[in-house]
Amino acid sequence: MRVRSKLADVEFRFGSIERRGNDLVINSHPDQPLKSRVYVSPQDVLAALGKLVVSPAAWAFLLGFPYFYLRSRKGEKRIRP
């Protein structure tokens, strides 16, 4: 997953996922040079789900996911020998 902002453009690869109290903690992959930790609260999940449910773009992505996934895999094969 790529995270882009004015502060950074970072490729985030998922590492371990654990629960601490009421939060979900997502750690970056051990091989990543920039170690990151993302804390996800129950309120964050509800807010994200609420935005996704009313977003036409999210529904289009969900319905088209098999196509997008296969197209991205095919594109990767062209780039790599």
C-alpha cells in the first residue's frame, strides 16, 4: 500500500497485526527501512466503513476488484522479466 502526503511518499508493507486493549495495531514489515506502526480504534473502523458504504468509487472498486487485481498482476508480469 502506498501512503502519499506532503510529508512523505512511503510504500507501506504489512507486518504483524495485534490487538492492544481496544485498538488494532498494524506494524510495518520487518524489511522496511522506515518502521511504522498504525493504531486503529473502533471509532476509526466505523468512520471508514461509513465512508465506504456511501462512496460510489468504493462500490465500483469492490465490484471491479477481480478485474483490477488481474489487470495489475498482468502489468507486473510485463515489467518483470
